Amino acid sequence: MSIHLKISHPDKKLPSLKTDRGRLTWFSTVDHKQIGIMYLWLALFFFIIGGLEAMVMRIQLTVPESSLVAPEVYNQIFTMHGTTMIFLALMPVLLGLGVYFIPLMIGANEMAFPRLNAFSFWITCLGGILLYVSFFTGGAPAAGWFSYAPLSENQYSLTQGVDYYVIGLILTGMGSLGTALNFAVTVLTMRVKQMKLNMLPLFVWMSFINAFLILGAFPLLNAGLVMLLIDRQLDALFFLPSSGGSAILWQHFFWSFGHPEVYILILPAFGIISEVIPVYARKPIFGYSFIAASTVVIALLSFGVWGHHMFAVGMSNTLNGFFSAASFLIAIPTGIKVVNWIGTLYKGSIRFTTSMLFALLFLLNFTIGGLSGVSFAIVPVDWQLTDTYYVVAHLHYVFLGGTAFAAFAGIYYWFPKITGKLLSEKLGKWHCWLFVTGFNMTFLLQHVLGMLGMPRRVYTYFDYPYWAILNAISTIGAVIMFIAIGIFLWNIYATLKKAPSSESNPWQAHTLEWATPSPPNLKNFDVLPPVHSRRPLWDLNNPSKKDKKLN
Amino acid sequence: MSLKDYFLISENWSLAWAIVLIILFVGYVIGLRPGFKKQLFMLGACTLTYLTLGSPLQGLLNFGLHSVVMLQQVVILMVVPLFIWAGIPSKNCLKIGRKLPPQYKNALVITIWFIGTLSMWIAHFMSAASLSARSGLAICGIVMAPNTWLTKIPNTLLLLVLLGIGILFLFPVFTKNINFKLKPLNAVIYLFTACVSCSLLGLWVAFSAASTVVTEVAPLLTTLRNPLPLSLKTDQELAGMIMWVPGCVLYVATSAHIALKWLEGEKQTDLNIITHQKESH
Amino acid sequence: MKDKGKLLVFFLIGSEAFFFIALIIAYVYYRNFTQATDTVAHHLNVPRAAVFTCCLILSSFTLIASKKQLFKSNLKKFKVLIAITILLAVVFMAGQIYEYIELYHKQITISKDVFGSSFFTLTGFHSLHVLIGLIALSLLFAFSFGNFKILAFAGINGVEIYWHFVDIVWLFVFFFVYIKPIL
């Protein structure tokens, strides 16, 4: 007796909403492609909600001494904006693209554990729902996305918002852990036989290394969250300084998760960029082994630099110094990657599709974010700028200018594969340029605003010199971004209404997922092309100019 | 006297160790006939060993400096073995461990891992106890009576044993013997898990510095005639951070090197050496 | 290794190891890094806890033995040995619960002070992991009776690795919570 199900027919199509009982199958599916699509919809949904929260914040901050939004409400809005964007928008979009494409890119027909895959998705959904239920039960969490103790403890956070935050994050964390386990085991055991581990497409490699980062970092968060929950619900004393506990311990636990978390959010983005740029530059990636090896370095070092989020809490100069030195060091592998991507562009024949535009703008904007980050590694600079809008500018340049741009690049690149329809290039370019303009308008000047001293997480501010005008410009930029996302949503809607038209490899891309029909059938591959290099489809289509044989 | 003067006094530098290490290095060059790059690594290993065992650093130990103990142990346990392995020519690497039966690979690797990580913990406890006995202070919560048998163990012996263990620890990573060489990703995990173990102790040492009561009571004891004036708290924090940050960075660099070579597909050379050896016998 | 289930459990226990390291760090922090004196440690009955520790260690050995019997298709011996494993685990859990009740009667609770909090959290999460292992072991035992014997074969490798992990974590917890205070 076997415990596995057989797929009846190799040409069986994915269930669509239009076929009989199509909708119900989406709830029970264990097919990685459907789950991937659901992750992407989840991410889009929460991205819109998080974006609306951001709009409320920006409108409130447009003029000094504004009383549009009450301070208690504002605190909830910025907490939920951060938590939503990180855990419910960025993580799902990256994990979702991975869930969809990792099996396809390694020539497998499924993930290693399909039911774990489905479980991870649905528990992430549950976590998101629980987090937002808090709005209706007395108030959302209002202690910041990092919920510092003792503000997050019972005596200062009187509503149940923080409890929903804790439980919501534990659930989404379980989802991420499940997906990470799946990624790691899938890549190690389900590759097509000819594909050795050092021949992986870079998106797969980055997601693979990322899986280990998730496995190492999320337990640290869970430990802290659990202790906070026990503090709040069972009156324990972990983080209450007045009763012998330690509020700093929360910070240590949170940031020893939090720093690997930011690398968790950027490594798959690096992977997407490493797929997109070679395809649209019509060249193989420059320095594959350096990009892949530097990813390993980033993953290992990321566990050792969390102290740089805590330079202002009063640790001694000795401790701060070591964390500072390690933080400088960790900038190096990322720099190596940027050099390699530019090297890929050099002497390439570049097609300026929307996806490529986002990738190129990623290079520029993420580098700005990276540079502002390295400036923080200088401890005295950090002391001046910590908790100001300079930090807000930095984190948006790396999260938006980095992860989100890469996610957009990936979506425009892979949309024809997922749906069989090409997103409109015209609308795409409007989306791209409006979004980038709005983004830089909002956040570039916030570096200056931070240096002028405006603190973070304040619901309004006094009319100090230049603060008002800089905030006003930021808000205009936010409105432009809002319009750009509207165009993006319209693009998706209009494209989905069209009939499927795309061929299997509209971009003449190199990796295995493009060897399937668009969209792929339920069974990904009936027959696989031969895999002897890192670009199997290039070898297939250019037999006279094959890549070096690697296996 | 200032630190600079202390290091410039020639009596503080050991002539005996210099002679021993020069003889060892010359013997290595004549006996093994290595290439230039490997000679550089071995020279680095010898220099670092000399700096650890024969330089004024040894003398600084008398002032009860925890950070000096740590620096010595990190260099001799983590850095020097790396350089030594990098300096051994490939054909000699092959000969090491050739007679070991291949089916014990997993057991051997795990045993060696435990010996390596435990030795770091044990060595630290021993030297902390010894330091506490000699200086009368509580080091990391360890308090020792002044005449325990621990103080009779010469620091040099401890460091030499550590050197041996360090070399043994890196055997599964650097051996060219295909039966015992760890696969590249496994080697990275092997090194990383050792780093975690080492970091835990280092973090303990560093973060407990702020809370030991003795700090407040005797902040100046280590500064009398000490050319390196550090308060007890700073000394302990420095010790803790030295334990894990430099060593782990070096292991990460080693992992990067392993990953790079593997990604560029260097597996062929290992196999060639094996087949060549088989044929010549 | 190509066994998907085994790899999964290895990565899972690696991840859980980080979780327990964090909880142990919290425990060690409150004992050694603050000026407060531990109020819980001297109330703990170390010899009794040592007996229960031995039960848990023994259960690991009986599980290894039961796996050997299963793969030799001696189903009867497998069932006996795994029943012994489950029994030993239940004894361990009973010991933990008894200890908790005893401490509660001495007014040592999770909210008494920071030592109570960290003791109960650390041992509590370990007990939770033992419980999950117990359920898994019981499922293996149950499957060996019906028509789903193949599930027992499929699951025992993973459950065994998980159980050894739970055992090893307990050794660390036992050392830090029970042994170290009396050293």
C-alpha cells in the first residue's frame, strides 16, 4: 500500500476558478503552483492594507501639529504598517515566488512536502487575520513593530493588541519555518539527477541559503515572543525591570532575530535580480561563484551583528566596537554582489522591459540603502541618528528600493509563466517611473529630515525649520506611489481578463521553468531538457554556443 | 611603562621560542619542499605561534589580563591551525589519515567536533581558574583558592595541547583523503556549529562583565604596573568579544573559500590526486 | 542524504535547538548576570529529578532497540519495546507534573519572581516537546496494529531522531537548572 497519490494524467491542467468545483479545490490544494499563487495574492492584499496605513501616516504628518489622527490611533497604525509589510507582504511575496518556482527551476514536479506547504500557507493566513482582528477587540498593537519591553507589557499596553501581535507572529513564523524546511529538503533531494548542487539557478540558491537563515532566526523570535506572552498572560516577570527582569533581554532576543530577518527579506530579492538581469542583458551572470559564496558569508555573518541595533542602549564601547567592526564586514559581500551584477550588464545587449527597469532601479536604490546602512555602523553617527527619520529612510530604501523593487521585477518577469498572459508594458512603465519618482521623493529627503533631528514614531511635530516642507514633499511622493500602485493593480486586473496568449519562453530565458507551457500543467514536467550547465535552455536553443559542461 | 615600551624591551621576547620555530620552519621548507604560497601560510603560522608563546604577551599574563589569555587561546586554537593546514602541501595532506578505515567517517567527524568544541570550553575554564587563583579575583564567577593544582599547569603546555586539538579539529575539513573529507556544505555546517558553541561562551563572558560585583570593588587591581591599563569590566568584555568575533570571522572566510572552490567545480583535482596515488602504488 | 523525512527532522531539531538555546540563555542570564539570588534552585529535589532523567535516557535506548526490531520485522518485540519507551516517557512527565505541584504548594509559581518565570518556561517548553514526542510514539505504536503498518516504518526514523533531541536538550536543561546551582 502506498501513501502517495498518483496524478491521473500528465496533461491535466491546473484547476481554474471557471471549472466545476474549481474554487473549492483552491482551499484543499497541495499543488505548489496554486499555493504559490495564493501566497502572491495574500502578499498583494496585505501590501495594499499596509500601504493604506502608510497613507494615513503620511497625511497625518503633512503639516505640523496636525490633529487629524489621534496619537493612540497613530501608534497602532505605524505598528501595524511595519508588522504587516514585513511579515504579511514582503515575506509572503518572496516565499510565494519560491514556492512556485523552486520545484520548476530544479526540474521537480512537486515540493518535498506538499501538505506542509499548504499548512504553512494557511497558518500564515491565520496569523494575518488574527493580527488584524485586534483592531476590533479594543485596539491593535501600538508598541512598534519590534514591541520593546516594558512598553509592550501589561501596565503600559492596556489593550490586548500586543497579545494578538505575539500570537499572530508566532503563527506566521510557523508558516515561514514550514516553508523554509520545505525549501531546504526540496533543493537537497528533489533536483533532477543531472543538476548538481553547484549548478542551481541563483534564485534557488539564495532561497536555499535563506531557508537556513529562517530556521536559525525565527526560533529566537519565538523564544522572545513566548516570554512576552507569558509575561502578559501569566504575570511572569521576564522583561519587567521593576521586578528583576530585563527589558534589554527582549531587545537582544528581538534583534538577534531581527537582523537575520532583514537578510531573510533581501536574499531572495538578490536571487530574483540575479535571474532577471542575465536574461534581459542576454549574458550569463558575471561571477556566479562569487555571488553564491558571498551569500553563504552573509548568512553566516548575519547572526553576529545584531548589536548594531542597540548602540544607543548603553552597552560599553568595547562591545559596541566589535559589533561595529562586524557590521562593516558584512557590507562587503553585498558590495561584491552589486559589482557582479554591474559586470553582467557590461557589454550586454539590454532590453529595457519593465522588469529590467525595476532591476536596474533596484541596483541604484538598494545601494543607496546599503550605504546609509553602513553609515550607521559608525557608532557615534548611530548615536546621533538613531530613532530619527534617517533610519526610516534607510529601511525603506532597503525594503522598498530593495525587496519590493525586486519583487516587482520578479512579478513582471514571471507573470507570463504563471498566468500565460504578458502584463502590459505601457502600464508597467507608468507604474515603474511613477513609483520610483514617488519613492525617492518620499524617502530621499527623509535622510535630511533625520539629520535635522525629527524623531521616528511621533504622531505630529512642531514647526521647526524645514521640517514642514520636507514632510510635505514626502507626502506628495507617497501620493504618487499610491497612484503608481493603482496603475499596477489595474495592469494586473486588465491582463487577467485577457485570453491566455503567451508562449512558454517569451523572454528567451535560460532556466528550467521556461521549459513548461504557460501556465504549467498540474504535472510540471513530462519530459525534461538535458541539464549540463547552469543555463539548460540556453544550451538547448544555442547548441553551437553552449555553456561549459558542469556535470 | 607604556605598552609600546613594554613591547620594545628585548628581554620580554623569548629567544628560545624564536630558535625552535625557526628550526621547525626551515625543516618544513627543506623536508616538504612546498610552493611559495604554502610557505607564506606556514610562515604566518610560525609568526603567530611566536607572537602567542614567545612575545611579551606571555608576560602580560602576570598582570591577570583576561583578554590576553583569550587572545592567546583564540590564535592558537583557531588561527594557527588554519594557517598550518593551508601550508601543508597537497601530497602530504593525502598521507595524513590514510590508514583510517573509511566506515568510521561519521563517528570520527562527530568525535573530533566534540573534542574541538569541548576543548575550547575546558581550556577557558582552566585558564580562568588559574587566573583567578593567581590574581585572587573572581573571573567570570569562577573563584579558585591560590594553591590549587591548576596553577601548576604551565600555560605553554595548555596552549600546545590546544594547538594539537585545533589541528585535529580541522582534519575533516582540510584533508585530501576523499574518505574523510567533509563535503563542502557539510564542512560549512561543521565550522558554523563550532562557531555557535564558541560564540555562546564568548557572549557569556562578554555580557556577564557588567554584572560581576567584583568589578566595582576592585577596578584598579589589574592596572598596578600593568602597561595595558584596563578596568576589570573592559578587560572581561574584550576577552569575551575576542573569543568569538575574530575566530568566527576567520571560519566564515574559510567557509567562503570552501564554497568558492566548490562552486567553481574543483572536485576534479581531488579525484586526480587519489587516482594518481593509487597508480603509483 | 536522500531520505526526505530524516532531513526534515534534522533541520527541525536544528531549528528547535536555537529555540532552547535562547530559553537557556534567558535562564542563565537571570541566575548569573543579575545581582538577584536564585529563589527556586534550593527548593528543587535534585536526586529525584536525576531518577527521572535516567528514565528519559533509558527511553532513548529502548527506542533504538525497538527500531532495530521493527526493521527485522519482529513486530511483537517492537510493540513491547516502544510501549516501554512510552511508559518511561509518561513516568518522566508524571515526575515533572509532581514537581510543579510541589513547587506550587511552596508558593513558587511562574509569576512569583524572575526565577520562577524562567524555570517554569524552560522546563515547561521541554515538557511540551516531550508531550509531542509522546504523541508521535503513541501513533507509531497504534499504527503497528492495524493496516497502516507502513506508516510505522516510515515514521520511526524521524521520531527516533526527534526523541534523542528531546533527551539531549533535557540533559542540558538538567545541568543548568538542577546541577549547576549546587556546584
